[in-house]
Amino acid sequence: MLRLKPVGRDIDAWMIHRAKTNLNHFRIEDFDVRVADATKIKRRYNYIFTDLPYGKNTKGSISEKSRMYRSFFRNLKLILGMRAVIVGPSTIDCRKMLKASGFKIIHEFQQHVHHTLTRNIFVIS
């Protein structure tokens, strides 16, 4: 809708299917959405938006998710050109991980979703 070419990567084929369904519903034709591990992306992007996996369907303990986030942030440091928006759960200290990875937090917001979920949203460079 913004006339941008959406690029999406997810390790879960079902999530890719759902993303394609949504893009098709909104008649967005020019997109590149595929199964891939975001901790291993090599292409450089000027801008990245990601909603980190954390919901009920996400496998693994909080410590396993934290390891995955740290791995993603290390890779993000290598591939990010300008800015990124990172969305994650309040149950994991993404702020600390982002700073430890060398990112500057430009803005930080919280979004209360329901009684068990609050999202932390970071704009970083």
C-alpha cells in the first residue's frame, strides 16, 4: 500500500503461507517472501521491520528465545544500513540485548495487547 516491495523471511513455512495470503488479499503483487533463517541473512537492507517470534506458537524457553534474539541482533548489526523497527515481548529484555549488540535506540514504545502480552517497540540505528 506504501508502494514498497515487501521482503519477508521466516523459518516457519506456515507463516510464509500466511504472509503471502495477506499480501494477495491486499493485491500486493511485487514481493519476495520465503522460508529462511533471519539469523543467516547476508543481504544488506537499509530498513528492516521485524516482529520477533514470541507467542504461544513459538517453540522454546525464554532462554532459548533470548539466544535466538542475540543471534539475530548480531546478524542485524552486519546487514542493517539505516534503521530498524524491532518488536518483541516485554518478558525478554530486548533493550539490553540491542545495546549490547551496539545499536542506538532512537525511540522506544510499549503496546499493551492483553493481560499476558505487552510488546516493546524499538526504533534503532
